[in-house]
Amino acid sequence: MGCVTVLQSKLPVECLTYTQKEPILFFSGHSDGMILKWEQQQSSYFLYSHEMFNMFEIQSRGVARHNTIKLRRNASQRKAHSADHLVNAALNGDKESPAVAASKKTTQPPSFTRFEVLLEQSINRRCSAAEEENASVNNRVSGFVCKKVLSHHIQPVGGVAVVGRDQGYSTDYLISGGWDRRICVWDLQACVLHDIFSNTAPDERSNVQELACDGAILDLAYSPKRNEFAYSSSDGMIYIRHFSPTTSQMKLVSVLQGHEADVTAILWHSLLNKWLSGSEDGSIRLWNEDGTKCEQILVANGAVNCLCIDRVNGCILAGIQESLRVYDPESFTQVQRNIGHMDSIRSIIHIPERSQYVTASWDRTLRIWNSYVKPLPKSNDMRENAAAEGKLQQDVKHV
């Protein structure tokens, strides 16, 4: 299936995210730290305007930034580097200072599928209806401002997830995991480091910091239903822990084993109440909610770079090498395949407000596709009519 439109970039695209409120904007993060903000033009369904801003320009303006390390040129680490910049986006609000409004420059971070929640929460920061209306205008005119940089990881961040106040906590927390095998918990309201993962063994000192796994953390996801988070690793395993603001109480619930290579993606499927993982071994696995059993294996016949969930019908979206594939959540069969990219797909987002998927690739393009629409189930009357017509045709042949 062909795409609706193609958006060109000068550099490989690493990650995506978007804003739900009007005007709907989506953001792409690129390998050099550049961020592009895309907005559909009112004159055409197929044309998009974009605004460019560089994270490194923020540093020259005196905004504190964390130190970055020189990355090896491989797929997983390049993606992790973009995820490191992604934490900046968590703190981008929609209330602008006069200086920012005057400069008309934006500082929105690289986007990224599993960062959608962060951006939504930062934008809808419990402001009044009048403030939100003004913020919508600011989004269109003066852009975003980087309010804070969360800097504690010593290597690239592989994944982030938000635990909101609706879970019964006094503030919004951000969980981050990185190539340094550390797990950090941040207070998003105060914009400070809250705690670092420490030893959870009952016979050990609770203040002893330990590594969360044997390999680099490549992705991280949170389950609101179970108040648990899972992180995938380059050691081929997935770890599930109970979430607590006190990291010494983050008990290990389960270790998911079965993948034979780096586990590049982990998601919580809220419609199926299952964990979903993708790996470079060419498989997608569905696990029961407590992580004790692998219930389904989808053979992808190619390295799985990223995953996403269709929030309307629950379909599984997978970036498998340079193609986007859609799997039915009930039959687990492939129902749609979108081709057109010339290099690996690194990120996918679903925009239900427009019934579209957006993919980002190393081929320096973003592509927009029509989302999959499930066919309506046939009613009993339709089945009976079809059977009657078939029988009538057979009777006519016999005559």
C-alpha cells in the first residue's frame, strides 16, 4: 500500500512524537540533534510546513545540558542517542516567555513513539481553559521552550515512560533507562532526579546501587493496570519490576526469556492486557500480563526495529527493516503491508485523530500512511443471504 505523502529531510530520522490538541503537530528527531516541527497546511491535505531548530543552539544560549558521548555507528545506539535528547522534550511546555516569542524559535525535542504520553502531559499541565487557548496560539506562533534538562545518565538513554498522578502518587514521575544499565526516577513537576535504582535484595543494604540488567537498556514501557514497568535489554531478555518512587522497593516480578538477540522494543498493549516485544532475531512475542508465559510468536522474517499499537482497533504495528507491517490482534495475521522506505524504519506513531500512521526512517524521509480499517463483521442475515445465493447458483447449474 502506498503512502499519502512523503516528507523529506536532510538527515536520517530517528524518532517521532505528536501533540493531540489542535493544531496537531508532529516532531521528528534527527541523527545530528536537529528537530523538525511539522504542521499540515490548511491549503492542502498533502503539504506540510516545517520549522527547524537545533538542540546544540540551546547550549550556546546558556541552557544547561548533559554531556553526550561519542556513539558508535550502529542501529541501536543511534536510536538511543536520539532518546537521550528526548528527555528534553518531556519538559517542553506550551507557555512561552517574551524572549522566546520575540525570537520565534522553537526548541521541541526529537520525537519518539513511546514519548507520546510525556508530550501530552507536559502540554496539558493543568492550566485553565483560557491558558490552554493562549497556549494553542503560542504553539503556532512562538514555538516551545526547553525548561529543563534531566542529566544523570552517563550513556545514551534507551527508553522512557511516565507514571502519572492518576496512579495515586503526589506528582508525575518519569522512569528512564539507558545504555549505562541504570534506571532513574525523575519528578517531572519539580524537574529533578528523585531516585536511582538500588539493591532490592532483602539481605542487602538498600542504598547500594546496582545495575538493572546485564546488557544495555534499549526500551522501556509502563503498565498502568499493574503499576509495573518492563525494560528490554541487549542481553536478549525483558525485565518486569513493580514501580515505586522508592527504587529499593522496585521488586523484580518476572524475567521474560525467549528472544535470541537484542530486544529492541517493549510495549504494554492496554487493549489486550499483554506485554509485546520485538527483537533483532526477527520475531514479535506476546506475553501474558504477569510475564510468566509467551502466548504468541509472530515470525517477522526480518529485524524488528520498533513497535506501535493502533489505539483504535488494537492492531500491532511493526517497523521491520524498511517496511511497515500491521498485524490483527485477534488472528495475529498480517493485514496490511506498507512499502516505500529505502532504509530501516526507526519509529512509528499512530494519529487516530487523522486515521494515519507516520513512519520515520534512515532514508531521510517521513512517510504518512492511511491507517488500517477493520472490515465490519458480517451479520447473521448477511451470512444467510450469501448461503442462499450460493445454493441457488448451484441449483441453477444442476438444472
